[in-house]
Amino acid sequence: MTIEYLKRGKSVGERAEDDAVVRQVVETNLADIEARGDTAVRELAEKFDKDSRDSYRLTDDEIQALIAQVAPNDIEDIKFAQAQVRGFAEAQRASMTDVEVETLPGVILGHKNIPVQSVGCYVPAGKFPMVASAHMSVLTASVAGVPRIAATTAPFQGQPNPAVIAAMHMAGAHEIYVLGGIQGVGALALGTETIDPVHMLIGPGNAFVAEAKRQLFGRVGIDLFAGPTETMVIADDTVDAELCATDLLGQAEHGYNSPAVLLTNSRTLATNTLTEIDNLLKILPTAETAGVSWRDYGEVIVCDTYDEMLQMADEIASEHVQVMTDRDDWFLENMTCYGALFLGARTNVANGDKVIGTNHTLPTNKAGRYTGGLWVGKFLKTHSYQRVTTDEAAAEIGAYCSRLCMLEGFVGHAEQANVRVRRYGGTNIPYGEAAPYHAGKG
């Protein structure tokens, strides 16, 4: 096997040092929010968002005034994107059905899909107003039937971004706050004097938001551990360097620490892509960000075979995987660890980020090994129930249960079963005797 790195990013150790700094900052600020509530949130908003207002929750009048600032054609584009996201989310929801079966005569088992009762949706906007994140979080929660959806976003250039607020409102947010970063997710998860806590936090964000969600997990649910945007291009000589370079830098502009990886079996494509990236960074308006990401986190890996490419792709488990080869369906069939696949040169990751209909909140940091991305099912809790409807079933299940409980030494458990056997089985138990211990009379 020959796998060669023509370019490497920061080492695991260097990345861990960056993470340690973020972890300490988040821990300190979350403790402050929990201790001092609205006062701490206000101080953090003034420090990091540079925003001071009487209330960080927007009124209906403020929301309508902001929506009025959005150009009509932009509103139509938002409606189109939301129609695509809604359509796919509704199809996903329809695939999730309640279940009820009779497993034995008189024994009914089932499950119900119940929406999470309150969700906090974080929509990034401090650096780039992420309008699409409102569709992916708020709208998907709405399709799932979540009864309380609170959305929060950072101010953009000194005020709430009108397009982000419009998208949140159109998607179905019941409450909209202008709070970014740790203070936004912390206030929603922990609650303050003026903000009721939610049951679940969702949405992408910077390293501080991702770490805050990690530390809050357990107190609230989260969608997934979503760190900096990752992209991988898997390509062979059926495509050219321009496509590869564009797809890599298009995602590297998300932030200063967004990994972008080219995985190819063509050394010519690899070297040409490196050259093309250098050329594009000279003219790309977001080169200040994308260039740092590419310098520190960009990688180019050359393999001998498609099997080696597949192995490396599953090992890296990237968030976005753009596949442009002569066997795209083979990768679809065989890849097992990733966030989302974008198959063929006609497809691109930006489609998934903004408009095509699949959700763009996806697993990073190798989490694609054990979870998929955000979807309508994340907002639904599958709860089981059981019912015994006949005396005969109560006696049969009870006798088995009693003996199995005694096998484990749980005498009190066994007596729960025994009392049913005695009451419903009569003197003639047709399914075998229950365990001999009886705490009661009978």
C-alpha cells in the first residue's frame, strides 16, 4: 500500500492545544451564566457581540421591521430553499411510524414518536450571516412538531441580520434572541431570569459554540458534536484541478480551522490542484480566512488504488465528502463513515449547505463513525409502552419473569411478577410455576 501526503495540516497535538484553550474559556463562562443569569449574559453580549439592548429577545414589531428590510427576491429565494428542506424533512418524518404489535396472545407492545418539547436553535451570524442554518434547525424542528422553538443568533455588523431573522421567523421560531456564542447557547440551555431553559440545543457554530454544547450535553440534549466545517474531495483523473480547488476552498472559507482534504489516485491532479489553489487564493475575496485554513488544515493525499482511497476516506470520516470519480456509486455503496456525500461533478457541497434540501448540520471530528447528521428524527423521542390484556398472558409472562428475576437475585422484582401470577393465574398455572418465594399471601 502506498499512501503519500503531498501536504499536511496541523498535527493532532497542535490541534489539542487549541482545544484546551477553548475548553477553559467555555467552562468559565458557562459557570458564570449559571451563577449570575441575565447579568452574566448581558456582560458577555456586550463584550463579544458588542451589543447592548433592553431585551435580547426580539419583539414581534422588531421582527417585522427587520423582515421589511429584506429584498423581495431574497425573500423568494429563502422560500424556495425552505420548501426544499421542508419537503425532504416531511418525507423523513413520514418514514417514522408509531408501532403496536401483539407479540403473544394478550401481550401488546408498542412505541410512540414524541417530539422534544423545547429546542434552542443556534444560527451563526457574527462573521457570516448563516441564513441557511435557520432552515436546517428551526424548520426541521417545526416539521417534527416541536411545540417551543427558541432561536438565537449573533448581531451582524451591529444589528440583527434581517435575512437571518426573516428565515428564523418564516421557518417557525416562536422566540428569537440576539445573542451569539457561549452566551447564546448557555442562556438557552441553563435558563436565566428572563429566558426559560430548553430541553435540546442544536445548530452549528464556531469552536466556542461547539465546546459549549459538548459541556452542556447531559443537562440538555444536543444534535451532535459539530466542530469546524470539514470537507474532503475524492477525485480521479475524470475531473480537473479547477473543480477540486474550488470545492476545497469553498468550504475552507468557513473559518480559520476548517480542514479541507484532497484524496486522489492521480499525482497529476494533486499537483495541479495545489497550483490552482495558490492561484485562486490570489483573487478569492475570502482568501484571508480560506488561506489560513488551507495553510494550517489543508491536506493532499495520493493513493495508488480506489480501495486505498476508500480506506483513507473512512478513516478520516469527513463531514462533507465530494466524490468525483468514474465510480461514484461504488463509493456510495461502500463508504461507511462520513457526514454527507455529494456525488458527481454536477453536485457540490454548497448545494447541501444552502438549498438542495438535505440538512447541513453534520458530524465532524470523526463523529461520522457513530452518527449521522441532523434530521427530523433527532427531534423525536421514541418511547415504548406495553400492555397485558388477558389473565392467561399475565400468568405466562409473570411465571417466566419471576424465575428470571430470581436467577439474577432480584427477589423484589420476582414478587412483582408473583403477585400477578397468583391473582390472574389461579391455582392451576399452565405455563410453569413461578419462583417459590412469596412475600404476600396467596
